[in-house]
Amino acid sequence: MAELWLADVYKDRRGTRWVPERLATLRNLYPTKPNAELALMFGVSETAIRSVARRYNLKKDPEWRREQLAIIAREVAAIYGKINGQRNGPKSRRLFFNEKYFSGDLTPESAYWLGFIQADGCINIKPRCQSLTITVALKDINHLRQFLFDINANKPPRCYEKPVARSTCELVSSQLVGDLMRLGIKPNKTELGTFPIIDDGLANHYLRGVFDGDGNIYIRPDRKLDPTISVAGSRAFAEWMLNLVRSSVGILGGTITKHVKRDIWYVRFSGRNQVLLIYQWLYNNATRWLERKRRVFERLYGGGISGPTTALS
């Protein structure tokens, strides 16, 4: 074999000459270089590299091969949300998603979903199971699909016709639940009036999520040109939202009222001009929203808000 390296001139199927010096270079590099990279270096195809390797019995270094497989495994895990190989539950579980979606700094998208979860989500704490459940009306199933898409979940939402038409998803993960609780989402959302405190730069995205879950825009029959925005929450949340919207939008209006029988408080803003300003602030640079609620604003005021569409719209 040594004489082959010193004297043999090999021609591959495409007629490329592999002189001794060229073969010696390949022999030195082959154990720790990908074939694709070697093909570029030598100006040949990967097939040619493999053919020469077979002829001269060249082998990849076992340790290098293990490192490459580990890199590929991490990349695949990241794509499907199985960070660092974590499988969010027992080995028999088939639902995978990015459990650390809320672990880092919030983005406009994660801030929106945090608000939506604050409104329509439910955290369940049991000794051996911590989970998040989100339930929406069946007509809003595409919105739930958007959330599952954003967290790299590999399962669709479930649909039910009775007792009411609805769509739901349940995500079992102590990591996810722990991050949500750290951000201010509690199992009992009215407990002590707790709710997330969001940086001003992301506040409109968070509140848009809350509005899409627990808010409404309507026009009273006797006041056709006077729309009203209403959002439900705890008293502490209502007071925080009222002050935030006033300072962010630059308005003085808005009221807080309590439900007649339940411990639920409503923040309301009325008036065509005032609601327009809130609409423009709420959807500024928006990337996620509930389509049917945004259409109500657009029917009242036209489009008027720039921004990309949602991934599943």
C-alpha cells in the first residue's frame, strides 16, 4: 500500500488524475474532514472522494464521526423543539415541542402568546404532572394551530363538538409551566391579582394577546359611531392596563367597572377617535393576532396598520 501512495497515479471515472502528492494530501485530511468539504478542496464530486477512499482504504476517525453525529442530533432536536434531547415527559410521549419557548427574553411573538395564555390558558399543577391547557372556540382553531406552529409542536389541536364546539391543546412540561409562572401566569389567574409585568416596548403585543382572549370590541345599537373596547381581568390588572394605555396612547379616557356578581373587572374605552388611537397602538408592528377581531377594527377604520401576516393566515 505504501508503494501505491508513492508511485501510483490513479484516474477516477471522470478522468481526474490522482498523483501521489494529491493522494497523500487526501490521506492526511480524510479522517477529520467532511466529504463535501474535501470535494470542494480537490475540485471533484463527493462520489469521487468516496471512490478514492474505498480504493486506498481510507477511514474516518471514530471520534470525529461521533462528534459529527452529535452535532446533527442537536440540530434535529432544536428544529423539533427537543432542546438538549429533552423529551418533555415519559419516553412513551409522542408530543414534542419547544419547552423553552418562554425561557429567554420575550419577543413580540412570545409576548403576544403570553397575553393570550393569560386570558385563555390554564395551568394545571399536580404531583406528577404540570401542564398548560389552551381552549378556544372551534372557529378559532387556526389561531391555536399558529401557537403550536410557533412552539414547534408536532401535534394538531383536538376538536370537540359537544357540549360546545371548541378546540384545545394540552402541553405537559414542568419547564414550560415553570417559565410561565416565573413570568406571572398563575394556576388561579385571579389569585392576588397576579399577572405578568411586561416591558413597555412589548406591552402592546402582550395586551393584544389578552384582548384576543378576554377582550371585545362592540358598537351599541343606539350609538352606531361610538365603538367600545372592553377587556376583562382582575382589579389589579384592570388598573395597570388603564394607566398603561393612557400613557402609551396619550389619552385621558377609560373606565373600570366590576361585574355585578363575580370578582371580574372590566377596562373600557369608548369613542371613535379614542378607539382608533388604541387600535393603531395595539396593532403597531404586529405579527400575531386573532383574525376575526382585527376584522372588526378594519371594518370600522379600514386597514391603516402595516405589518406582516401571520404564518398560518
